[in-house]
Amino acid sequence: MDSLYGSGEFKSPSDSGPKAQTGFRVAMVDSGVQNPTGTAIVTAAKQAAEALGWKFSVFDGKYEPQQYQEGIRQAIAQKADVIWVVSIDCPLVKTALEEAKSAGIPVVGQESADCSDVDPSSPSYFADNLNFSEGSFIDWAKALGASQAYYLLSKLGSKANVIEVSVAELVVTNAVHEGFAATMKKECPECKVTDLPIQLSDMGSALQERVQTALLRNPDANGLAVSYDDLMTLGVAGAVMASGRNDSLEVVAGSGYPANLQLIRDNGGQDAGYVIDLGYESWTAADMINRLLAGQKQGPSGVGLAVVDKDHGMPSSGTWKTNIDYQSAFKKVWGVS
């Protein structure tokens, strides 16, 4: 577990690669830009695109699959050189991706599952898809879930009796669930895990009620694993506090948003979580695109995961960030200032 604290599995970016491929038109289609994840990714992507000298645009998908397809079609109409999709799984936009392919425009993914990731018999529609230090997007997502299991086992040992709040309808959160479940089974087969599957439509009061009910039905539970941080602030933390069992439950989630880090500091229903640096992730995705424009595949990725709790790696304010100076490293490779 100690290896996941601090910089965790983050590494420095590659020190070699093509110079900046300037003047290209790159269109980002993000599943939604108004939540903390979307805002952080877009902000970092704009900075990287400016450094690379691209004509950069962003389309807000507003969490609606029809809008995702509209964004891709607008990028085609704008004659983008590359379409950059973020948190949009291929099966949701397959028709628009086929249109991009017919137009000869490559599509790359960031935190997005290609159709071949979901169904190995399906063709791939992405020209490239961001890798992580753990491997593919799916490998990384499973590692996020595994990190939660390792944290809980480090605190509870073989007496772990955990309720896992999982979201199976998304490819990434289903992979988080698979990584958590597999690690718990491997490392502690005698431990008890109760799966509480929820839907995105449960967010808010319905989510809080479902978790409160699960805690009532499992009075001996001493751990709670939650797929990602938004679930904490949209109901789970409230359920933990309302249960009166905050001090007897070890609660781990993930992502490292400011509101969730404050919950950890304040003992407000969350004790720990995996953390990611979305700035580093987005700059790495920009480097992947720059390599694609230069006719190369992406280099080794340094983007991984780490874990924080009240005593390890907690920033004094804001979001968690790696101490790796990735911007300077990428600019040196790109030959820009």
C-alpha cells in the first residue's frame, strides 16, 4: 500500500519525441465540461494546444449521447485534422465515428473505450487511445479499483466487511468494479464484499437513501468502496453521516476533487481515495496527438494513479497534483517555450 502514496504510479514523461506539429486544427468533443473533471481537462488541453500552436476548439457534449455525435459531426464539418474525444465510449457514437472515418479524419480517445475494448470482435474506430502507466484505459480503470481494495485491506485486514457502491452502466466504472472485486477476492478470499449496484439516475436523494438502506441491512459492515468522487458528494457522504457510523467505517472513493479532499480533512464521510492529475493526463493526450500528426504512435505514458488520506499526500488546498514538472518536460520535447 505504501507504494501508492506520494507520487504513486506516476512517472516522468518520455524525454524524446517529435517537435510541435503546429498549425493543425484539433477539435475536442468532451462528454461534459461543467463538472470538475471536464473543467480541468479542458483547461489543461487548451494550455497544451496553445503551446503546440494548434487551432483548438471544444464542444460540450452536456452528457447527452446525441450531443456527442453532434460534436463529432461539427468537427467533421469544420474539417478538423484530428478529433479528440474525452470520456465518450465508442458504442455511443459509432455512427458519427464511421462518418469521421469516411471523411479521413482520425479520432483519438482520452478516458474513452474503443468499440474493440467493449467487444473484441468489433473493429477499432480510434486512431489511438491514451495509455497509462498501468497499460490501457481499461487496465488503468481496473487499477483504480484495485487501489481501493488495497487501501481497505491495509486498514481492515482479514476482518474487512465492505459494501461496494458500483456503477456498471459505464465502461470505466464497470472496470473499476472489476478491479476492486478481483483484488479483494485474490488478497482476502475470507473477506465479505456486498455489491450495491446503482444507476446514474440515482444521483442525489435516491442514492443517499439506497446507501443508508444498505448500511442498515449490513450492520457489521466496516468498509465502503465508492467508484468515484462524484458519488460521495451526491449522496454517499450524506448517507454515511446520517447513519451515525462515520467513525466505524473506512470509506474510500476516488479522483481527488477539492470537495472530496475537504471531506477527508473534515472527517465528513470519506477517509481516502485514489487521485489522478487531469492536467498531466491531458498534456499526455496532447503529446499523443502531436505524435499522430507526425506519423508516430504515442510514447510510454507516465500518467498513473496515487492514493491520499488524511495523513498521506493531502494538499493544503485545491486538487491533488503530481510533483512531476510534466509541462516543462513536454515543452522541451516539443521544442517550444
